[in-house]
Amino acid sequence: MYAVGHFLRSAEQSVLEMFSMGQVQGTTHTCIGQELCQMAVVRALTHVDDHVFSNHRNHGHFLTFSGNLDGLLSEVAGREGGVCQGYGGSQHLAIDGFHSNGVQAGMTAIAVGTALSLSRSSSEGIVAAVVGDGTLGEGLLYESLNLSGVWSAPILFVVENNRIAQTTPQAMALSGDIAARGSAFGLDTWRVSDCEKNFFVVVDEIVSEVRSKRRPGFLVIDTHRLGPHSKGDDLRDPAEIESIRQLDPLAALGNRLPRQERERIESTNNAFVSAALSNVLARSPVHRLRDWQPAPLLTQQRSTGKSPEGLTVAGAIGTALRDSLARHPRMLLLGEDLHDPYGGAFKITKGLSTSFPGRVISTPISEAGITGVGIGLALQGWHVVVEIMFADFLTLSIDQLCNHATKFPYLFDRDVALVMRSPAGGGRGYGPTHSQSPESIMASIPGLPVIYPSHRHDCGAILAAAITNCRSPVMFMEHKLLYQRPQDAGDFQCHSNADVTSLFPAMVRKSLNPDLTIVTYGGALILVEEVAKVLEQKEELSVEIVVPSLLTPQGINDALAAISTSRVCVVEECPGQFSIGSQMIAQLVAAPKKIAVRQVGASPVPIPSARTLEMDVLPNVDVIFTAALDMVLNS
């Protein structure tokens, strides 16, 4: 035990040495003083399916789990041979069975998803999710505790209680009892100190109990941090640090050994770490960026764009979910109130929980938590569809999407086959928190393709393609006003190039010698088609309509490639500032060909509930008509 603990300390000291040499940029968070705490739970995880989800202070966990000192030092130093090829650095490490991330509590829901996967596969493996006491201020942790208890997931939450966050003492940041937080959710709860002589025996017994009971546990380990939070931000009184040094459990453990045995261990570790450090610093810095595509965009089969007859948009989406569940045995649906007889707020999943018992899971009201659970399941090879009841609530999931789901494929080369579904848009009088169109917010997240089809697309085929083909996260948005509309391509055709077409195509209504092009997407097409009819019948103008289904990353380019006129009006339901339409117009203005542009979007104010006021905020036929006609008359 002392050999492993001292190895961790020697390794952490070598990390600090690299910083002092100017060989590392950024920051690091060492576990000096907490070595026994960090190694205890991890070393007790002996099953091949056991997993560890760590945090910013992760080196002790990683080295105990993997023994890969070379990979750690190379990663921190940005040298060839790093465990994540230089993409993760000190805080973001991943190998099979181990993930860490610097966002506090960010990994806890993902850990619950992984534990849920283990319970569904009848594995004896368990998950350890390790946080610090500073993380107890984060709401996602409590969502994760609740979800683990509801589903009886085989997970052990470990709180490394060093009594201080970055520089804020626990007394200034924490109310109530730490251990009571676990028992409040019905979790088996323990509290131990890494200074106890039988510390490792107690931890072994706790891990064994979680494994045998197949239910969640909550372990608080009282420990002390000897070093600063990161490299040099320690504001504690020197007398306090010295008192902590006197309690150093690693030194106490070493003192239980004969002096010659202790010195032999220390000499061996120091030589090994020194040699590893020299080898790492002799290597070249990493220079290769990954050639990474967040989602497959092309299929070799040309699509007609024609939709199955007789289906509404809601029916097509529900049928696609049913067919996908039948096609993919390892597929799950997660979301609020999805079960029968309710079937979701818009009845999309009605009948599915009866047809596929246990695979359509109604969850607590916990948007961030269920998104994280979806990520954890996807990391274990599941196809996961998470429904967020209203798109307005996606803001609660953004940390999980922005800092975790979209980064894992790029940082760690991991598949995350997660599709997020959500109804968006106004027109139903639902008011300011149930009527928004946040597609521009979602599209701004690198690595998150945003799909927003219209009733002229084959919505079911597009959703099924996302579920089957995308190995990284996808946002699939659905306008509420389209649900009961027939899904029918009408006189629209699928825009394609050569012998291939997008899995998520743009639909185009061509016109003979068109005077202008209107580009739109989602539910705004309802208004655009009405405006086009008026322009053609009353103004004798010929109108081309381009409707992408994929907004990012490639969809804007596909839409612009389909435009055949020099007058373009972009219509969207979200506010026009910093929007999808703004990006389209920026690219049009930068094009060599001179193009007149107009943009129509919602007013940048909260959406009122009263119908008369809502109509004044959202785009309407009169506003779109005026913008389109003005462009023709004045350009």
C-alpha cells in the first residue's frame, strides 16, 4: 500500500516539476496528501466491468486504475504518447473504464447511465463516481443521486472531503451534514477517514457491499489536501498546512514499515518516475489535429424525398421510433411522462412502452440528469433517444451537451450515439417558457448537428437515419404546429448532388424563372408557403423555396447551394440576432455573386401567451410578404 501511495506522490511531484520547468501550459490539480484516499476505492474495483468517473483532481485515480504513468505525463506535457493525444491535458483523461472531466458534478449523471447499462447487462461490475466536497453545491449531483436511487443503479458516489474548495473553506460554502445527503435519497451511506489504520479494509468491505447488493451507495472519505488547489492558489495559513502535514496518512503508513524497506520503496519509485519524466520530455510536442466529422452526412442512395402516405408528422416520428426500437435491441428512450397511457406531452411515444417493456423509461423532471444518463448509456454502446418535453428546457441540458457529449467523440475518440428530441416553437399560446425556438443556441455548440425538418420532409426517415448512423450527439427539433399536419412532399423535391444525397436533405420547390428565393426551415415553412401563394397570385411573382432539414454543420451550405436567384429572403421563428438566418446571410454577402438579402425572425423579446401579442412577436404572413416584396421592388 505504501509503495502505491508513494508512487502517486512521486508522480504528482514530477507533474509539478514539469510546470516549474516551463514544460507545461494550463493548470493541474495534484492529489498530494490525498493519495490513500484516491487509491482506496479505485484499487478495490477488481471486476473487468468496473468503471471510474473522476473529476479535475484525477491523477491518483487514473494511475491506480491504469498504472500508465507514461501516458499521463505525456498527456499533461502535450507530448507524443499522451493517453488522449494531447486533447485532454491534466483534467480530461480517458481509457476503457475510466473518464474524468473538469466540470464539477458533470460526470455524475453519466456515471449513473453507465451503472444503468451494467445492471441491464446483468454484469457484476459497478461504477465509482468521485467528487470533492466542493461539488456538493452543484444541483446535478442531487439529480444523479435521485436517479441512481430510483433505478437502483450499482454505483458508489465517493466524496473526497478535504474541507476546502478552491480557496473557500467548507464552513462558508456548505450547509448541513454531508453524509445526510446520501441517506436522504435512500442510499446506503458510510463515512470514514483515510487516517484510520483499517481504512483500506473498510473501503474494501463497502465496495463489496455495493457490488453484492446491486444498489447505490454514498461514501464520504475525510481527507486533507497538502498542496494548493491547482499550481499556486493556496491561501491557507501556514500553521494550518503544517498541522495537516502532521496528519499525513501516507507518511504515517510509511512509518509503519522498517526504515530500510521504506527507503527502498521510495528510491525505486523515484528512479522509475524520474526515468519516465526524462523519456516524456525528450519527445516531440503533439501537432496532429484529428480529422473529425461530428455526424455522417451522406448516403450512396439517392432519396426521392417523398414521404410515406397517410402519416402526420407526429405519426411519422412515432413510427420511426417504433421501427428503430425493433431494429436496435440496444436502444432506449428516456424522457418525462413517456409511458402509456399518456405517451408524452404530444403523444409521440404512445403505445411504445407497452410494445417495448423496459425500454421506454419515464424519468423524473431532471433534464440535465437524464441527458447525462443518456450519455453514459451511449458510451456503453446503446442507441439512446432522450426527449426533452419542451425545447425551452434544453438550456438545463446544455452543460451535458456542450462540456461532455460533444467533447467525448473528439477528445477521447468515443462513440456517443445520442439523439436529443424536443418540440419547439410558438403558435400554441404556451407563453414565454414553453414557446421558444432555441435552435441557434444549440447550433452554436461545436460538434452538435442540429436537425429541424418540416412537413415537406420525410421526418421519420430523417430521425431513423440519425438514430442508426450518427455515432456522435444529434439535436432533433420538431415544431409543435407540424405534429398534426400531413407529412407530404407535395411539389418539393430533394436537393442532391451527383449520385449521393444527404441523410438529412434540403427540400426545394423549384419555380420557372423565379424572381426570388425564400429559405426557411421547421414550422416557419407553413407561413412561407402561404406568402408564396399570395406573391404568385396577387403580385405575379415566381417564388423558389429552399427548406434544409440539417441546420449545422453542413446544412447551411447545402441550402445555399440550392439557391438559383440573386434575391434571398431568410425566414425563421427564432430571434434574428446571432441566428441560423444571420449565418446564412453572412455567407451570402461574402459570396462572389451579388445577392440581395432580407431576414425575417421573431422579435428579441419573451414570447407572450395571449394570441394577439404572440402574433406580434413571432413572424407572420404580413411581415414576410412585405419583406419579400420590398426586396423584389428595390433590388
